[in-house]
Amino acid sequence: MQGNEACVEGALYVGCKFFAGYPITPATEITERMAWRMHEMGGVSIQLEDEIASIAAIIGASWTGTKAMTATSGPGFSLMQENLGYACMTETPIVIVNVQRGGPSTGQPTKASQGDVMQTRWGSHGDYETIVLAPNSVQEMFDLTIEAFNLSEKYRVPTIVLSDADIGHMRGKFTVSEDIKFIDRKYCTKHVEHNAFICDEGLVPEFPKFGQGHRVHITGLTHDVSGYPKTTDPEIHAKLVSRLVKKIRNHSNEISRTEILNPKADTILVTYGSPSNSVFEVLSENHNIGLFRLITLWPFPETEMKQIAKTAKHILVLEMNLGQIYWEVERIARQAGCQKVELFSKIGGEIHKPDEIIKRLKNEVL
Amino acid sequence: MKFFDLYRKDRWPHMFCPGCGIGTAMNCFFRAFAESRLNQDKTVFVSGIGCSGRIPSYILADSLHTTHGRPIAFAGGIKLANPELKVVVFTGDGDLGAIGGNHFINGCRRNIDLTVICINNYIYGMTGGQVSTTTPFGYYTSTTPYGNKEYPFDLSEVAVAAGANYVTRWTTYHVKSLTKSIKKALVKDGFSFVEIVSQCPTQFGRRNDMISARQVFEWLKKNSVLHKKAHTLVEDHLDLNLMGKITVGEFVERNREAYTKVIGVRK
């Protein structure tokens, strides 16, 4: 199965019942497969007039208590930024799959890239946090789509599966593990008309789904716990937006996932998504090199990174962009004591080949 | 349910200007809603941005105040995910005719079971009186200091052409007919569109020699002509939107099966 198809199966497996999308290379297979598979699963899949409408529709669907998803690539993801911010502000659980292609603009539709890493975090205006997962295989397209739904439901936050053209179109097998967990958002048990956004120290309010008589008002404007607009009080704004950010940052250790090999090695390769497949090949023949693979990009696994950087002498970050996650790695690694943090960029649509990585490392360790 | 029960009274005083037509529009809607015996707890009110976008925050029901121009897209998601819910959209001429134009025409075409109510006051009221896609030719706004040089949209005719199941337009003067048409729109299957031409004395009237709400109101009344009658007139363009008259009445009533039914949503 293709990565994109495995993504659909993951979504359906975890109980996604609503999909809205707009055709775009290299993510179209998701919209196509959803069109027939969702019908079989008793949900609704619809192709809308654009990506703006697609994300709007899944947010609407989510407010009825339905697990909902959309899929796109860079140009469509750019259009979604407006309502991505809306979903953050209204704390709506949704999943967005971004199968990255070369940018900026329409760029390279059929080629892979990792150019949207920072956009997933900073693309919409204002302060907010999202959760972003980076699959590197067909298996992970299935697994991490499920994980994305679980995290999105748990923290009431838009969660992004940040794939790319290579992973989306890669063909392979995947297995369905027996111990897959399903997490559903916590629904309000009491009537919450005036307390729609009240929450405990977990910082995630219970969800008052529409049609239950809660009579809640949900707005993208700054609101207090009642949900009503309160747009001029500085304290209310600070309290709300700080909580939206803290509910993710405070749980960053629970959310973040990494794959680490040879953590005590002098040289550590930091990678995620497609290029990690080349890195694995390099590692299989060079046992003195370490791996730090990000499965969660945001929130960034800062604790693990610090730990690695304490002993590493050289950290090389491989990215299919001109440096995005690199700046985060460099900042943390330098603080932890590793002074040699370098970037190995590759853009144009091809991943770093194993021999290129070896060549790059040759003067350092081999 | 009495029609007053639908007001979210703890939100008073409301934010609308003195003389605004939204009060009339809301009263007509509430009366129609109450008389239709619909359940407020099984109805969701969705809106976009602008003065009209604030209407759902004064309604005692689940409501989603969304982004500029997008309410129809959000509303479609709600309806498809839970067809048991009645979904009503409040929007304005800026929200619907400009930034949300694509969602509007495709919404009409797609025919999801929604009731869309547009308060058309010919102006961007909340941002201070800028020209809108429905501002009549030659009229003054804060961004057309030499008069509007563009021809306006006729939102109802757009809805008819785009395939909406039910399209009606009245002004805030025609309260009885408006209430009747809203009732019809609420029970009508598929996409129904109600355009309410409304006075904005603060931003539109003031700049166009109509200082008081009453003057704008009289102007709406004077320039309105029944749709049926308008067809017998020989003018080229009959509605005020194209420098003629405001045609009012029911523009189309189709019986296309609602999208929700066509696809047979299972729940």
C-alpha cells in the first residue's frame, strides 16, 4: 500500500468519520481513497471548493463530536493557516495531513521537501502551539495518523502529520499492532453554558459538543471561560493564550517521541521523515555514529536533545530545506555544551543519499 | 417557546448601533423560529465576521462564530457530521459577497441543508464604512471618497444562478413578508438563502445624505419593488444593486433533494 493510503486506513481505524479535502499533488490519493473507504465505514467524505473550506468543514464536524481530518500539500496548507489558528483558539480537535512538496509557491508538485516545518508551528498569526508528527515510512503513515488523532483529542489541538511526497508515494507493507490505543476527547458531563472553557490544572477543558443543550458560544475572538468575546481586557487575553501554549509545552515530555541509537557516540545525525531512511543505511555500516530521529517535531523533544548534546562532539542535522529544525537543534545543543552543530541541507526533491552522507562525514569520523 | 426565549439575555446590552437593521432582522428571525416550533437545543447558529457575525452570540443556543467569509463551509461540516442538527448561518454582504464568495456559490450549488441569512447593508459596518460588493454604483464610503465606481453584486440573483433551493429577499421594512419567508426557508430542504436588505445609518446613511436610520429606512421602502412586478417593468436592470430598484420577494423555489439526503448520511 502507498503511504497516503496507509494514512487513510490509520484514520479510519482510529474512528475518523468525517473527511473534507481538495485535490493536490502529492496528497490526492488520500482524498481519493477516503471517497470510497469512508463510505464503507459509514462516515462522510467530501471534496470541497478549496482547502479553506476543507479545514473549515472539519472544524465544524469536530464540534458535533466527530473525529475529522483533511489532507493537503504546501500550497493548500498555506491556505489553511487562517482556520488552523481558529482551531487553536477554539480548541477544536482536528487532524491535518500535509504531504510536503517543493516550495515556495507551487514549486515542485511531485517532489519531496521538508520546507513546511516552521510553517506548521508559526504559519498562522498570533501565539499558539500545535503538535506535529513526522512519519518516515508506510508503517508510520498508519501509526502516526492514529497517534495524531489521539493527541489531538487529548489536548484539543490541531495535530499535523507532516509527511512528504516520498513517504506519501512510497509503497510498502504495514502491520496493525494489537495494542493500539484509542483516545477520545473528554466530553462535558454537566451543563456548561457559562463555563465552556473552564479547566483544571491539565489545562484542557472538557468538550461541550453541539446538539446536547449546552448552548455554548464558540468564537475565534479572545474569550473568557464563558466562551463569550472579551477582546479588550489584557489579562483575559494573556490568560487564554498562555494556557493554549502551556497545555502543549507543559506536556511536551508526554507528547514528544524520538528514536535514538548510539546516544553516546561522538557524532550524532539528527534527522526526521524521508532522509532518515538514508541515515539508517549509513548507520548499518558505521556503528560509531549515533542517531537522533525526531518522530515528534513540535513540541520539540528538548529534554532528549539536551541529553544527547551533553556528550556529542559533532551534531549534523539533515534536512530537505535550507535549515529549519536545525536552528532549534543548534540552540539547544549549544546550551547543552556541544559547539559543533552543522546543517546538511538538500533541496530540489531528492533525499540525501547514503554515500553523500558518508562523504560529508568522512573528514570527521571515518 | 416564546420568541423572546431565544435571546441570550446575559449578553445584553448588545453592541449594535442605534437604528441598526439587525435588531429587526433578529426579531423577525426569532418569531419565525418560534412559530416553526424548532428546537433551539438541536439548532446550531454559525456566523462569519462583521456586524452580522455577532448575531449568534446573542442567541441562546450552540453557536460558532467563525472566520471571515467561511461560515457556510463550517456549517456544511456540522450538518454533514450530524444531520439531526438544524444549521442556520448568519452572514453579511462583505462576508458572503467578497471574501466568502466561493463558499457562497458552491454552497448554493452543493445544496446541503442549510438556512443562510444575509444581512445586506451595502457597507463594511464594523471596520468603519468601507465599500462592499453590494454598495450601489456612485455611493460614498470611506474607501470610495469619489463615489463607488464598481457595479454591485445582486446576491439573490447569484444564489438563483448558483442553484440554491430557495431564494428570497426583503428589506427590514417588510417585516411580515420577511418573517414568513424565513419560516419557509427554515423548513425548506436543501440550501435556502434569505437576503435582508438592512439600514446602516452609522456607516452607510451618514455618508450618503441619510443621517438618520429613518431616512435610510424610507429610502429602502421607496426603492423596493416586488420581484413579480419588476419583471413587467421595462428598465434594463431592475434592482437597486444595478442602479435600479431593490427587487423583493421570492426569487426561486426548487425541489432538488438536499445533499445530505442524496448521499444518505448514516448516523
